[in-house]
Amino acid sequence: DWQGVWLSSKRLLRETFTLDQPLANVARARCYMSSSGIIEVRLNGEKVGNLIWNPKKSVADKVTYYNTFDITAMLREGKNAVGAYTGNEAMGGCSLNGMLRIYYKDGSVQTVATGEGWRTSSNSEITRANIAQGEDIDARKLTAWDTPDFKEDSKWSPATVLTGWQAENGELLIPDNSGTFKTYATFSGDYSIELTVTVNQTVAGFMFGVMPGE
């Protein structure tokens, strides 16, 4: 019963939530998170799980994978914060889709799913990320963005809900902040391409192509 939707991320994604019942009433809690790229899930200032380079590499437009984590011991009384570092080191760009399921002793279930209300920011201590060479980190940019009491500033904005590729009236529409995006979908006819670009570092590049014989 998956309830999350795809969100586009600038680098960081976060959401706060409050437990429906006292912490003592929680029987168990699980985290299910997926991405077409690489993610590190965070909860109340700590990394969720001990995996790196996860989830398993997706097949664009075909399938994505998710990891399941036990987060029972990571929950706090009252207000909590869940988030993720996202990276576009895999096809599909920076994205996140998932949910937390909190099961209470009385049989009720609380779901915290990706969707409207989540916030995103590019203001991360990770200044460069490369799947072959690793990450560059500027420790001066470290913040407590993954904690419940963090105060967002103007560098945070609502995350974009991704609705996928659309082809209509001779135009191909690609979600905002898609990063490096590749599709196996096929389109026929004449199409126009219009770009809106925000350069976060010093270099921007674009490549368009078609399969041989198309």
C-alpha cells in the first residue's frame, strides 16, 4: 500500500511530523525509501541504516528499488524530522519516493509519505559528488537540517512533485530539477525543446540524441 509520490530534490529533502500517540505506545516503525539515484536517509539527526550507494540501481522508466529499515528506536517523543541527501550519480536525477509506517500497540498505523509539504534545498556541505571520485565536503556549511528544531531560511523551498514525462501538442515536458535524465520511452513526430537553466556551480552542459535509425 505505497503512499509516497516522486519528489525532485536540489540536494536535501526534509519533512517534520508529530507522533499520533506517546512514544511508549509505538510497537514498531519502518522506513521505506526509493530513488532513481543515490540517497542517504536521515531521521532526527542520524543516518538510517548502514548502507551506502543505495538503493539498487534503477532502470529508467521501468523500475526502481527501495530499502526497508527498522526505525523504531530512532523515533522521538512528539515532533520528529525525516529527510534525505539525494544525488544524481545515477540516471534519473535527484529524486525521492517513500514513506514511514508507524505501528501503534492499539493496532492503528501512522503514515508519513513523500508529497506536498516536503521542503528542499541545495545548501548542503556536499560541494561536489562523483560516483568514481567520491564527495567534497565543506564542513563550514554543516547544519542541523535533519533535526526537528531546525529553522529553515530562504534557501529552502517547496519540493516539486514529479509527474513524469508528458508529450502533448508537439512538446516534450520534463519535470523541473531533473538533473541528468535518460528515458527509454519512445516518441514520434516533431518536438520542440526549451530549456530553463540554473547553474549551481560553474559548468552546465546539455546533450540531446536519438537512437540509431530513429
